[in-house]
Amino acid sequence: MTSLPLSEAFIAETNARDMEALEEDYAALGRQLGRRGIAIDAIRDRVADFSVAVPSWGAGRGGTRFAKFPIPGEPTNIHEKLEDCAVVNQLCRITPRVSLHFPWDKVSDYSGLREEAESLGLGFDAVNSNTFQDQPGQPLSYSTGSLSATDAAIRAQAVAHNIECIDIGRQLGSNDLTVWVGDGTNFPGQQDLARSLDRYIEAAAEIYAALPDDWRMLIEHKMFEPAFYSSVISDWGSSILAAQELGPKAKCLVDLGHHAPNTNIEQIVARLHRFGKLGGFHFNDSKYGDDDLDSGSINPHQLFLVFNELVEAELNPRDEFRPSYMIDQSHNVTDPIESMLSSAEAITGSFARAWLVEREALHEAQAANDTMMAFQALRRAYNIDVAPILAKARVEAGGAIDVLAAYRASRWRERKAQERKPVGLGAGIV
């Protein structure tokens, strides 16, 4: 039995004032697309089938290196986080799964947690391990590394934690394990760069051996932070080499913010797909070295180009094309629910535009080396305002036409501020 946080009547009421305008905009866009031979209802159906997971940790306020500034009504535990994630999904209707992080989201009863999520209309996505922090009561420290640590006992501890995450995930109904490590060095000569990778692969192989038959191990890379001289899994090259070494269930996960500035991420998508190692995406954005800004807030064109390659991959599948999509952001100055709603809109909009690309014209121009017409095939799709398509798909699924207006009208945050314990001030990480 579902117990959704917002009433269907409330959402319908907020939609009523915008419904006539939506129908007019949708019909006008349908005529525009029809002149190009594109059926708008077919694009709407693709949008309706699209989904992206939200992170449990993204439901709370993030922080900078210097401070965290909590807001009233912020969730303080996994149960409250699930409530907020359910609000996001109710309004946008494309975020039906939540990705949990352990030990942050540990509970005593995972069957009960699964039932709780189902009552809120949610399921669970990939589970995430944490060997980049020390936890209270942890026997050994990860200060000098985890899966690549020189101390075999530390590596064994990190392996055991990941296997525990697999066991938790099985109880939750997940089938992916995301592994990101902060292992690396801050000084030249601090570690042997080749041997540290050997140790990582050896430890990762133990985790891989514990995967159920229908599970995948998603290897996430990051260029730097917290290690600033070298990172063990620093780029897509290191990631794909490790995945190839481990086996077919090991895939590469691309976080859009984990690259050097101006990196051609869409080309990385094509390369990983070519070798059957594209496992999924963590969507966010980046300006400098900040990897957790809201999706599409800085470079929406890049997000569109990434989805253009993902559509090409879907149309030309290799080795079980089944990417796992998740929003992975730190909401330091906004209401996290509003940021996730805005990001879901940006991500889905890029997905829709990618399906509006006239593929035949694009491929013909590419084959003829007609640079301008190939570029214009992409630009025509990018310039289309797909908001009526997204809103139409949401409404038909029971969501809101204007997600932010509906959320604010619900006064959800104000109401939760009266019910939830306040979150304490954070000192940051310096």
C-alpha cells in the first residue's frame, strides 16, 4: 500500500491553471516537429520511459571545505531522506529509485526499509561503498589508502565492507555496486604508482568474485581529490583497464564532474561503449574543479552532446547496453529538493533533445564530410524548447506541470521544519 507524501488532489489542483496553456504549447510544438517528420507523441513516450536515480545523500545540504549551512526541515536520517526523494519523484515522475551509501544509510532492518520505500513509490538503485572516510569504531584507518593500501589488513577491511554492501543491496533489491576510492598520493615518491594499481586490482578482484550473477561492479574514477598528486583510478583509461582486468561484470561509471576542464566527455562515452564497458553516469556539472554542481547549470550543451552519444549507443547496442543513471550533486546553497527537481528537468530535456536529432541527416552529412550540416543537425535539435514534451509526460504520469511552483505551493520544507530535528552546524573539512 502506497502512502505518498503529497496528495494527488493537490497536484491536480496546481496543474489546473496551467493545463490549457500546456495543451496549446504541446500542439504547437507537435506541428513544428511534424514538419520535420518527427512524431511528438513518440518522443513523449520515450521521455515517459526514461528514469534517473537520486542519491540519498543529495536530499540533505552539502558543504564546502570550510562549512556547511543547514536549512530548517533538512532530513536527518534515511527515513526522512526517502520522504524527500518521494516528493521529488511525485512531482517530476522520472526519479523512482534511490541510491544508498553505506555506512551512512545503515539500518537494522533492510527488508523493512525496502517496504518503507515501496510504500513511498520508490525502489533502490546501485549501493555505494565508503572507504574514503573512517567511521566510529573502525579498527583500521584509510588515511593511507583503502583498496590500494600497502597494509594487507587495511585492504581486507575495505574488501569486507564492499562485500557487506553487496549483501545489503541484495536485501534492498539492488543489482549494482558502485566503487569509488579516494586512494592516491599527495607527494611524488609517496607510493610506487604501478604497485598501488596492482594492489587495487587484486583487492577489487575479491569484491568482484563476491558479486551475484546478475550484478555489476561500477568503477568510478576521479581526477583528483582527496589525493592531489596522483589518484589510483584517476581517469577513464585507468577505469576501463581495471574493468577489463576484472571481467565482464565490471563496468565504468562516468561522473560528469570528474574530468580535467574541457575534456571531451562525449567522446569518452563513445569509447567506453565501443568496448562494452559503459556502465552508467553520475550527472552533475562543473566549472573549475567543483564536481557536484547542479546538472546543466554550467554547460547544458555538453549534457546534450553526452546524451547524443548515449542515443547512438542505444541505437547500436554492444554487450548489453544497460547504463545506470543517477544524479550526484552537493546542494550547498539551495533547497536540495528544488535542485534535484531542476536537475531532473535538465537531464530529461537533454535526453529528449537527443532523440529529436534527425539521425539520417546527421549520418549522411558525416559520411559526406559535410561539417556544417552535421553540426546543424545537432544544433537544430538542441535549439528546440522541449518543456511541453516533458510536462505532458509528467502530467500523464501524475506529476506536476511546473514542478518548482508545485513544490513551493506544498510548503513541504516549512512543514518538515516543524516536525524534524534541526541539523547541527557543520565545520567543513578543514
